[in-house]
Amino acid sequence: MMKKGILLLVVLGLLVVTGEVRAQVGEDMLVATMSSEPGEASMSAEEATAAAVQEVKPPKDDLTEPKEAKTRLERVLDSKEVGQLGVANFLQVAIRRAVSNGVPANTIVLMMLFPLVAALIAAARHVVGLHGFGIFTPAVIAVAFLATGVTVGVILFGGILLMATLARMVMRKLKLPSLPRMALLIWFVSMGVLGLMLASPWLKLEGLVKISIFPILLLILLVETFIEVQITTTLKTALVMTGQTLLLALLSFLVMSTQGLQEWVLLNPEIAVVAIVVLDVLIGRYDGLRLLERWRFRKLLER
């Protein structure tokens, strides 16, 4: 019993000594921290601030969102004086008054570029020979790409079409009428897009995480056109037309996202409006062979 008591006293003594040492070390560290030079602390704060600034990415310039491009386009308007109201500048005066009363400048630019995109798509069909899903579909896809970005937009577009094709194959056995079948198809596509959005944090698709409902609904509504083409033609023809539609949409996106063209249209709306009308008439006047047809029948034309 005597030995156990001595051993217990020794252990208690060690615990007390260890506690005092730890307390002393903690006090020394606190004093050292408080007595450190302010320059080192400020340097650490500056380094942390610089690292935080580097991690912050600039916001994406979205022509479909008024708050994104408002400052830049309004500065462009302020850079040019209009003068007195006349026949040659009535649109410029009207645009400036509308913007000063709250109409977003980027919305005006988008509405003026949309007819230009439609004219270019018509030229691609009538002169070049590209067969897309009409004029409206590629133009709307281009507007959706403005909101999502090309990478996220193409992923969404491809995922929606893939889900629509698989859903159509599954629904063949159900033999539903047209409208219920289309409603069920939209359900499949919506669930597929929802799954893609839920998986976007793991896929590291930041644009898909912050995407609004507007471009998603636009792309989903185009499923009906794609399915109708599949029903009336073969799957191969539908895929070719889909690829050409995507190509036209990307070209339209490049046109609408060009800042120089946006600024020129905003500063010269009268010239832009008349030029688009003239371009449409010239495209309609063309009655020769399409460029792809010339390439296809080049051997016959050489004879």
C-alpha cells in the first residue's frame, strides 16, 4: 500500500508540473504574438487580400441580363453627341431617351441584332445551303448561349437532345396520343436537366450552377421541333440538321457577342436598320445554285 501511495503522489506531481509548463508556454506564445511587429501583420493581411483578389473572377458579360452590360453600353452612348432631332438621328434620340427612362441598353442592342442574325441564317440557308431548324430556332439557341456561355450551352443542348432521343425510344411502346406524348417527353427532358444541374458541382460547371431558368426553358422548348424532325425523317437526317442548327447558333452567338458590332449598332441604329432590310432583299434576289450544291455537283459543272 505504501508503494502504491508513493506512485500515486509521483503521478499527481508530474501532472501538476506538466500543466504549469503548458500554461507557461501558452503565455510565452501569446506575448510573442502581441509583441510582433505591425509590419509583419500588415504584410500577412496584404498577402491574404491579394490572394483573395486573385481568386475572384470577373463577372461574365451577359447581353441578356440588364445589370451586366449596362455600364459599358451606357458609356458608349455617352461618348457620342446626338445633336438636334432630325430625320437622320431620330432613332439615336429615341434610344437615348428610352435608356435615360430605364430601358436597358443591352436589350435594345439585342433587339437590333436579332434581325441581323435572322438575315445571316437566311443567307446560310438560301445562299450556302445549310439546312437547320428554320430561322427562329438557331437564333433562339444563340440567345440562350449568350446567357449560359458556349460551353455550358452546348452541354445543355447536347444533353437535352440525347435525353429526348432516349425518351422517344422508351415511349414508342406506350402508344400515347400526340400531346400526352409530348408532355411526357418534356417530363423526361426536365428530369434530365435537373439531374445535370444537381451534378454540376461535382462536374465543376460553374456556369451551370448559376444559370437562370430562361435559357433552360428555351432549350427545352426546342425539343418538340427536334422530335418532329425525327418523326418525319430518319434519325441520320435529324442529326445532320441538328448539327447544322448548332453551327448556325454558334455563328449567331459570335455575331451577337461581338462588342464592336454591339457598339456600332447602338451608335448608328438608322444605318443598321436600313442595312438589314437591304441585306434581306439581296438574299431574296439570289436565284443561283447554293454553294454546297455547287460543291456537290462540281464535276457536272466542269463539263
